[in-house]
Amino acid sequence: MRIGIDFGGTKIEGLALDAQGAELARLRAPTPRQDYPGTVRAIAELVAALEAQTGGRAPGVGVGIPGSLSPRDGTVRNGNATWLLGKPFDRDLMEAIGRPVRIENDANCFALSEAVDGAGADGRVVFGTINGTGVGGGLVVDRRPWGGRNGIAGEWGHVPLPWAREDEFPGPKCWCGRRSCLEVWISGPGLEADFARRVGAGEGDGPSARELSEMEAAGDPDAEAAFARLYDRWGRALALLAGMIDPDVIVLGGGLSNLPDAPERARAAMLPYVFSDVVETEVRRAVHGDSSGVRGAAWLWNEEDPR
């Protein structure tokens, strides 16, 4: 049995899987916001409850978090759960749970889930993208997350939009302090803001991404133009991945991945920008959807992996 924990800002989800990846038990608990000891305790209690429900015991526990562990000192960094920042989260969880703990960025967990038994299961190199409220990504090679030397591999949300056009320069300002990050272009809020700018609406006064999709389906020309721009930018961003990583499969996750024909349209937009005479990279929608994060956390602990 393996156990995964998906730590979020409002809830903590726990999942127990058998050796073949079948779900044995799933539980949720509210996140103790701004309470670090309470967070450690809540995860330990969730693990105990999962094991009580299944009657088994996992050799270790995988945990997906927003952010990552710094290779410098092993403490949490780059996450929006501010009460975890600077804390040795894995070590404190190991002490509370009484066994090894593996922590990964939640986007890496998403990618791992899809690489093991999801949309990328037939690929050796899989890149998982999250295009929702923000933009994130994770890279998996041979069914193991690939963090790179600095633990930031796959962080494509804060690279600039490639092949920017004159009317896209210098680009909207991102919360990170830079301009024209992919996060301000190919996220749900990025789509909404782009539409509002083009039609002269005030910030936050335009339709939501879901409403824009409905408007496009109804033939609204402004919505159709907004989606044409979205997919062109999305295609350029995916071409950057293809040129730098050349993965077997790119798996789309997050809210925008649920748009009608999103994988097909994004791949078609990618092709003209890839510097190759052959592009066999598949672009697919995630199989496990919102469950991929917690499933990937469970797959962090693989009895065949000697880490």
C-alpha cells in the first residue's frame, strides 16, 4: 500500500492506493491555515485515519505541496502557504508520522500521476502543464520527477512568452515583479484580462473564462478572437517545451485544459513554431483530472524505487 497527501490552502486530501494503483481509501480534512504545528498534526492524523480504514501500513508517505524544498537547507520555499516557508517540513512530518516522507511540488505530483497510469503512461519523458488560476509544470523521466540541479525544472509559468509580437510587448506585469510571464497570458485570469483589454472593459469587469468559452461557442467574434490569441500563445509556449525538452507526451491540466478540444487546438498551434521537420510529441488532456495531485503524491513512494 502507498499513501499520498495533497496539501492545499483550504483542504488536505489523503489517498491510499494498492500496488496496482487502485484506490483503497480517500479522506479530506480542512487546512489549519497559519498554523504550522497544526498542519503537521493534521497530516499525521490523516495518515493514521487512512491506515485505520484500510487496515494496512504504508512504508512511507508522499506529500505534494505548493512550492518545493530548497536544495540548500531542505526547507520549504516558493509556496503560497506562507506558514510552511522556511520550515523543515519533511523532517517534522517524518517525526510525527514515524516513517520516511517524500515531498514534491504539486505540479510534479500531477505530472507523475499522469506519467505512471494516466495520459502519459506510454511515454518515457512526460511534461505536465497546469493552466488554471496560474501556470505551473512538472517534468517526469522514467516515472520519476526530475527537479534538476536547483529543484526548479518544469517551472515554466515564469518564463516570458516566446516570439512576442509588437502588440504583446512589454506585456502585462506579473505578480512576481516581471512582465510577460506565461502566467499572465495562458492562465484563466490571463485569458479574461486579455479579453477585457481588447474590448475596453475595466479590469475584472469582463466575462469569466467559462463565460468566454460559451460566448465563443455561440459565435461571438470578440470571444473567438480572444481564443485565437490564447491558443496561438499556448502553442508558442508548448513549442518552447518541445524545443528545450522534447518530451514524448505533454499532458494538459488545470481549468483551461477542460476547454473543448483544448489538446487538439493547442497542439495544432504548437506545430508551426517547433524547429523540426518531424513533431511526434502528443498533447493530451489529463486522465485523472483534479485527482492527479494526490495520486502523484502516492506514487512518490514506490517500493521499487530505492531513494
